[in-house]
Amino acid sequence: LLYSLILSDAQVEKIEYRKLVSKGEIGAVFTLIPYSPYETELENYLKAPSLFGSRFKHYLGTDENGRDVAARLIRGTRNSLLVSLVAVGLALMIGIAIGATAGYFGGYVDSTISRLIEIVICFPKLILIIAVMALKKPSLLNLMIVIGLTSWTGIARLVRGEVMRVRNYDYVQSARAMGASNWRIIFIHILPATAGPLSVTAAFDVAEAVLTESALSFLGIGVPIPEPSWGDVLKTAQDFPDIAWWMTLFPGLLIFLTVITFNQIGDRLRQRFAR
């Protein structure tokens, strides 16, 4: 702090604190990974992972711009999971509303909604997302909305089937006989009974959304630059397949472990509610 006060503001802005700490000129406490995901150091071009050596090492190496891969993957975890979870949440809201309406009212309403679901299913999901994202300005919000708007059909069909099964239960008939409104019956008496199957499909949908977001970022139409994501790190790795193995291994491993984890959660939930 004293060292900074002695210098002018212009000089303070140019201080390379990590180098000063390495030389022992100042004392400071840094995080385990003391790099920004956006910070470039061209002198560290494609530096291999290092667990030993200097205090300010790159645990997972650097990319072609000298950016720390570990810092970018940590930031990318936030972006990838945020997009996936919000997109699945949006898909759940749309799917529950449409599926519950079709399953409860039946007849002409059910037929119309079922045909709409079949039409949406006919479009290849990934191609549809790519087409929409190519027309929209890249942003996290647009990515969440597009993935959510194309992922609700399976949820709607599941909810429709569960509502059709539950709507004739005695407690539902009793609520109807007591004068409860249709929407009160749906949201208070019927939908809670679908929570188990919905939680199972939501876990699997998050895993699918992670893969979708990674694929879009790999193609360059996902998370906007300079924000990192797992797919974006993999995209930069394709130019250096032989000399920068760490740029392929670590983001690929994160995607694999995340997808396996959510699939395992879905399996456990399915076993739990099947009892």
C-alpha cells in the first residue's frame, strides 16, 4: 500500500503486482488462480500446465493469447451452467403450462396442442437453434431463450400424460365437486403429483442443455466473445491439436463430468420415485 501511495496514479496503473510480489518488493495475498479470464500475456503463449515452480503458475496451461486456461474454465463454468439451468427453467414453465392445459381439458384443446407439439418436434433442434442464433445478436440472454424455446416439447408431453392420469383421482373429483376452479385444481391438486417425473426429466434436460450450449459455443454462435465457455475453449484448441493437448483435455473433461453427473442425478431420482 505504501509503495502505491508514493507513485503517481499513472505509474500505479502500470504496476505489475505479480512481478513485484515475485521479487519480494511488496507483499500481497492472491487467490489460488491469480489471473483474469480475459487477461492476455503473449509471453506465456501456449504454456503447458505446471504444478511446480513459481508462485504464479498456470495450473492448466495457457491458450494462444497467453490467457490462463483454468481461469477461463472457471468463468466458463458459470456461463455454461447459467445458460443451461435458465434455459431448462424456461422450458419447464412452457412445457408445464402447455402440457397441463392439454391433459386437463382434453378433447379439441388436447388435439390442437398435440398437433402443435408434433410440428415443433419435426424440426431438428440444433439446426433450428443455429438458424435463430444466426439472425440474433449473440448474448447470454438470447442463448438462454432460444434453447428454452426449443426444449419444452418433451416436458409438455410428459406433463400431459401425467395430468391425464391424475385428473380422475378421487381427491381431484372432490375438489371439482366443491366448486374449485379449473386452474386451482391444475396448479394446487394435480401438478404437485407430477413433481417426481418432472424432476427426473429436468435433470436429463440440463445435461442435454450443457451439450447444446457447448456445441453452439464451439461453432462460434454461443456465448459471445470475450466471455469464455467450455465450448469456446475447445474451439480455440482445434488449431493446436498436437502442441496444446491441455486445451482439449480439460474442457472436454469438464463437459463429460457435468453431463455424467446430471445423468446420474436423473437416474437416482427415477429410482427414488419408482419405489
